[in-house]
Amino acid sequence: MMRRDDLVKVLQERPFKPFRLILTNGIRHDVRHPDMAIVTPSTIFVGIPASSGPAGAAEDVVIVGLGHVVQIEYLSTASPTPSP
């Protein structure tokens, strides 16, 4: 189970580093902007970005119980290198 304080700490890091939540069922949710996640004592609300519009704007939201978050991994901010 992920602790609320750990998630808040990751969201408050400056500069912000995009990260992925990995859940007990294998589902993954990316948080690419600090405004796209809200942590409560028992859940995290993860904004699903709109296909167009500002970076901090959500089209939908997923509510995840903190007990289902098993890992956080930071996402690469580097641009992918095209394959030859």
C-alpha cells in the first residue's frame, strides 16, 4: 500500500518529474503534470488528459484507492530516439 505522504512528496517535487502509478491489478496511470492528481487520505484522483488543450486540463478522472498503488516509477522526460 502506498502512503499518502509519499505520493504528496512526489507531487510536490520541484522541478516536477512525471511518474507512473502501478496498481495491484497491473493497470498503470501516468501523471505528467502536478495538477493532474489530487491525493486524499485514502485515494488518489488521477486526471486523464484531454487529447487537446492545456497540459493541466483533464478530460476524465480515475479514482484509485491508495491500497492498490504498489509502485511509483518516474517517466523519462527525454524525447524518444527514432529507430533506423
